Amino acid sequence: MDEEIEIRMESRIAPPPLTCPKCQELLPPGLGEIQCTMCDSKVRVEHEVTRKKWKEEKISCPQCDKVLVVGVDKRPANLQCASCSHNFTLHPNVPRVEVTCPGCDRRLRMKQKPGTRSIDCPACETKFTVKF
Ligand SMILES: [Zn+2]
Ligand SMILES: [Zn+2]
Ligand SMILES: [Zn+2]
């Protein structure tokens, strides 16, 4: 039941979690111009350290496993492996949270998105909501 298994290259580096200056809700992770999902205001987010880490991040090619230095200071980043010429996209890191199902006490991992999520436990089918 692992919904986290996806063939998708994801950056291991996440920008710091920031809240919207207007409504205090958690902003979607990213740098540059971010639109708050709760109040729609646009917020400019910059973080030098994250940009630097993004540029220096190493990732192994999904095709040939050769380790590449990304060299691009934004996410998503379109990359081409120097060794096998395989093109792939390095997606932004999505923070995950763990919640406990009130029905069966299973720990469920999911992507953290701001706002209220309704969850269908894949194990016992209990429906419940969580707010991030
Ligand atoms: Zn907001
Ligand atoms: Zn390759
Ligand atoms: Zn459950």
C-alpha cells in the first residue's frame, strides 16, 4: 500500500517552511514567487543557502546510475546525463508528514500540503480529516 513508490526524481533539499505573511498559513515549498494556496497572495521567497545547495546537489542518473552534480539553482530542473544522454526532471522536494489513523492506529505518510485534507485509510477504510 505504499503510495510513495513513484519513478520520479525528487530533490533531497527543501527550502525552509515559511508561512504566508498575510494569513499565516503554510506556503507551498519553493523559491521565487510563491502563491499562497489559502489567500492567493503572491509572496517572494528567497533563500540563498537553499539555492546554493540546489546547485551543488548530487543525484544519480535514473538510467545509468552515474552520479551527476545538478548545477542548476532552481527546482524543477531539467537535466541531461553527461554519460548516457538520458533526459530527466528533478522535481522539488515535497515534505512528508506522518499521521495516525484513528481507526487502526496505522502510521500513514503523505505529502504535506497546506489546508485540510480528507484521508481514506488504505488499510481499514476509516475516513478522517487532518489539518496542516
Ligand atoms: Zn496567505
Ligand atoms: Zn545516465
Ligand atoms: Zn486505518
